[in-house]
Amino acid sequence: MQGEERRQILVEADGEGLPLMDMGSCKDPDLCDYVLVADHATLRNPRQARQQHRFLEDLRKKGFQYKVKEDQEKVFFGIRADKEVFDLYRTLLMEPEGPAPRVQLAGPTTVPATTRIRIVNFILNSKTAAGDTFHDLVKDRVFETKFPLHEGEEDLKKKWAQWRQMFREQPVDDIRKYFGEKVALYFAWLGWYTYMLVPAAVAGLIIFLSGFSLFDASQISKEICEARDIFMCPRGDHSRKYQRLSDTCTFAKLTHLFDNEGTVLFAIFMALWATVFLEIWKRQRARVVLHWDLYGWDEDQEEVALELINCPDYKLQLHQHSYLRSTIILILSLFMICLMIGMAHVLVVYRVLAAAAFSNSALPFLEEQVTTAVVVTGALVHYVIILILTKINKCVALKLCDFEKPRTFSERESKFTVKFFTLQFFAHFSSLVYIAFILGRINGHPGKSVRLAGLWKLEECHLSGCMMDLFVQMAIIMGLKQTLSNCMEYLGPWLAYKYRSMRGRESRDPELRDWQRNYHLNPVNTFSLFDEFMEMMIQYGFTTIFVAAFPLAPLLALFSNLVEIRLDAIKMVRLQRRLVPRKAKDIGTWLQVLETIGVLAVIANGMVIAFTSEFIPRVVYKYRYGPCRQGARPAVDCLTGYINHSLSVFHTKDFQHPVKMEGSENITECRYRDYRNPLDYNFSEQFWVLLAIRLAFLILFEHVALCIKLVAAWFVPDVPQSVKNKVLEEKYKRLREKIPKSTDV
């Protein structure tokens, strides 16, 4: 029978037909809690048919009603739990879906949809009398999948899951009533993060625009643009000619846009911003959780209650720790981290080989702009490597979690979060660390260059400095992640949903048609919300770590988040099956991840300013070597002569192969970025003075920034006084109610 309700199922044994058995049916066809899906072939397979029947009968004994409908390809089982099922789980209903205080349930009550789905999902995932779980039956192809139905989502579609609602406040309470607290807290956090990005984006834009105001006024840019008689040494095997310093005039001006005097202030501001953002979020979370009456909710207690109610003989799983297992996991994790760092060396090899290939290219542009082409293509290669490593890192983190044997699902999720984020962090930021702190610093000097495998000369920074390389790398990777990734995140599910919808034929039965529509939506799993959190954590890392080299990062993140909120809303409501609601009173381990990123951001930005930026050399020159070392001189810019001071001299006669250099007839010396003596090419006194001052600045900057973070964390309490007082008043009322009862006895 197709397109009609089936109330019987054929159960065979040993190839012989048995009497047809009556099935229960949902009394209200519009309110099925879950739909199970199986392939038509399972009805013709005696073993699979028996397993289906046994599983459904087990549900019926537990108090479930169900019905069967089928189309041309699939069989759908709609199930609904009776009220008696939820009477067993009264402990979960003691916490109502609102801000009212907890009360004992005196009589019948309406069970919220999110609670119904959570409990039904738990029962479906529990072991049956035969020892099977639904996951086992899916492995045996007895069932294909299961999912709760989208019901009552029209209100969310109108006021939330639309692009036109991009600048409207999110209905967090409505999201919570439909998707549960876990999803609602994600969107509450994402909304607050987006709101707090506004001051950071404005500050970064001001720093960037302040460089525009000094675009032509910078003394350093002027000297570079006028240095037509200064020739730079060839920087690699791809360059066989001397280049005038004035040829880098445009890049010098562009570098000043983000490497200027405001960079230090902006880095300190971002350290303070990250702390204030987290502290105020903690206050927001406390208000929201109190409003939902989950302030004292205990996840471990609920998990134990669920297990005990489902199986009275359930044995408590105690916390365990194995030093041997932890040691093995630590060694494997360190091995994976080394592999992630090794990927940065793969990029080094690519950039060296690409420089050699581009220098021999038939395209004049590539031959003239080898460094720019290498930086851009290197960033693209890094982005592709990130996509590949993300898949590998997820599998490795899962295997490590399975080996660790966590006690509960929430504990497994927490451990997986730490492992997966650690691997992803090194995958995303290893190349940035190389560019910021290693690129161009281990190359030697002209005439005695360090070579890869003794053949290819290592790549050097751009003539305008390594800050330009770091800026380009961050701009490309972050730009691709915010644009291309978002497009794929939306187009992928949309195209998949359209394809599945076009393949199937709609039933005339409205109920079956609704089940088909939900089935054609994109499947969800335990990683669906996890992936959204991970995406935001990586973005938060780009927004704070190395932000000194890319002050526009908060602005890009702001624009991206405005799109991301509606994109996730549309996916969850319109393109994906309904997520199983989960209770939560915070964002879990992600908060510790955010705090860790905040500390790493202070360290990384301090190192960028000290070792990558030209800030320290400029300040040292101004007060130690420049014309203002004896005091300010109004008629002279204090940075006059800085370019000549910061470039070392190399005598062209010391080249190992001088005959290969083009245009070397009248050039006796060339310049390169370093602080070395012109005679023996060892590090000069200025190098060691700068190194000492760089280290001193790094220590001072990190201590000042971390102290500011600590003071801000102390100054802004995690929990508002109003929340503390409300909780205290509720405790007081409960104690007052108990005291008369005890004195009357």
C-alpha cells in the first residue's frame, strides 16, 4: 500500500508467514514526536522486518503509539509518547520553561515540545530488551535515520530566519522554546559577540584611516620614495638585478596604513576589549539563565536521573583517570601538533619553489612581482591545506576521545572540544607564526645565503617589511573564510535540499507529505552546533591574535557575523532537520577556549610589535641615533635619516657569482634590511641594542596588558548583583517554608 496509512506489518520467521499483528496509532496525527525512516527493502527481508517489529514493540511496551506510512522508496514510522511516559520523568519537569520558581507538579501539565523531544530521543537511543540500540539498527540497515519534526516554526521564519531581519534583535526566548537552551545560548553569545565587535571595528578602522591621513606625510615614506640612488641587493635566485629602493614607494605607503604609532595602542585596546567582552558576556549569561530558571541546574544530576528512570538497575559510572592513557594521548597530541607545525614547513618549501618557478615564467607581471605572487598563492595554498586538515583533525580528535573513554556525553564533548580546537589552532596559525617571527630572519646575508637542500635560497620578506607579508596572509585567509566558506555553508545545504526534493514525489497525504519534507532536509548530528562554535572560535582568534598586523580584522568579523547569524538561522529552520534540543546553562568549554585565545592574543601581538613591526626600531632611532637625540628640533623631523640607518651595506665584489648580476657595472655596493657591519657582515652594535630593547618591550607590554585584563576582570563581576540577590531571595523563601514544618513536629 502506497500513500496510505499502514496499520500492519508482516513478520516472517524461517521463511514462513506469521499472522499479521495490529499496530498502535497516533491519536493526534499532527503531533508525532519523532519519525523513523527505513528503506522499502527492509520489509522484504525477514531478519530486518523482525528487528523492526521487535524495536517498535519495545517502544509500544514503554508507552509509545506509532503509525506507518510509505511512499515509493521509503517507509516512515511516526511515533508519539503517551502522557504516562513523561510521568516517569517528572524530575525533568520540575524545572519549568520560564522564570517561575521550581514547584512540585500537582497534576497534569503540558510537556513542552523541547522536553518531549529530549526525552523521546533519550529513550530511542537507549538499549532495548534485546540489547540493541537505534544506532546498532542503523548499522544493520534496519532503519536509515530518525528525526523530530519541524512543527510551529512559522513564527521563527517570519521574525528571525530571513535576510531582511539582519539588523533586528534575535528572539532568544523563542529560539529556546523551539531548539532548546544549547542553541539559544549559542545565538545569544553570537549576538553579543557581534554587538561588541562594533567598538573594536571602529577602533581598527580609525587606526587604518589615520595611516591614510599620513599617507604622504610620513618621513620614512618620503625617504623611500626619494631614494633613487639606493640600490637593494637581489633578494633571491629569482632576482638577478638590483632594484632601486624608490621602486617600493607604493608598498612603503601601504605598510604605514597598519604599521604606525597607533598600532601599540590598538593592541592594548584589543586586549582590554577581549576581557570586557568575556566579562560582560558572563553577566549576560547569568541574567538569561536566571530568566530560564536554570541557574542551579546540574547536568550530571539530570543524566543520572535519566539513566535511573530508564533502567532502575543502572550502575553509576564513576570518574576515572589513567596516567598511562593520559600519557599516550599527550604523546599522540604532541605528534599531531608537530605535524601541524610541519605543514608550515611545507608552505616554506612551496614558497621557495614557487619563487623559482615564477621567476622563469613567460608572464612579465609574474617575473616582476615574484614576491607578491608567492605571498598570494601561498595564502591560497594554506587555505586549501586548512580545509583538508580540518577533516583529518576531527577524525583524530574523535579517536583520541574514544581512547580516553569519557564518562558521559557532556564530558566527551568537552574533551573533544579541547583536542579539536588545539589541532585547528595550529593548523590555522602555524603559517602566520612562521611569517611573523621566522620569515627573513634565518636567511643569512647577501653573498652567504641559507639554502634549502643546498639548492634554493630561502624566501625573504617583502622589501617594505614582513608586516606587509603578514597583512596579506591574514587578509586572504580571513577574507576567504568569511566569504567563500559562508557561501559554501549556505549553497551546499540549499542545493542538497533542492536535489533531494526534486528526486522524490510528493504524497497526496498531507501528513506523509510533511514527513517527506522533513526527510528531504539536510541531516544533522552532534557536530552540527559544534561546527558553528568552532567556526566562531577560529574567527575570534583571527580577530584578536595578530590583530596588530591587521587592524581591519574586527571590521571583517562584524560584517561576517551579521551574515552568519541569519545564515545559521535559515539553515536550522529552513534547510536542516530539527536539532534535538539540549539543556545548558552556559557555552561550556568554549568559554575557557575564549579566555585562552585572549591570553595568546596578548603574547602574539606583543611579539608582532616587538619583532615584526618597525615600531621599536623607529623609537630607538628617534631617541638614540636620530637628529632629535639631543632634544627636539622643530625644523627637522626626528626620523630623518632612518632609512639609511636601518639598511646595511654589502659590497658587490663579495658576491660569489657577480657575473650573473644584471646592471652591476657601476654599482659597488647594495643595501639590505638588517643591522650588520659593512666589513665582516656580523651583527652590529645596533642589532644587539635593538634586540635587548625588543625583549624589554615584550616583557613590559605583556605584563601591562595582562594586568589590564586582570583589573578589568576584577572590576566587572561575572554575576550581576541583581542575579545574586534573586537567587538569595529564592533560597531564603525555601528555607522559610521549611522552618515552620520542622518546628511543628
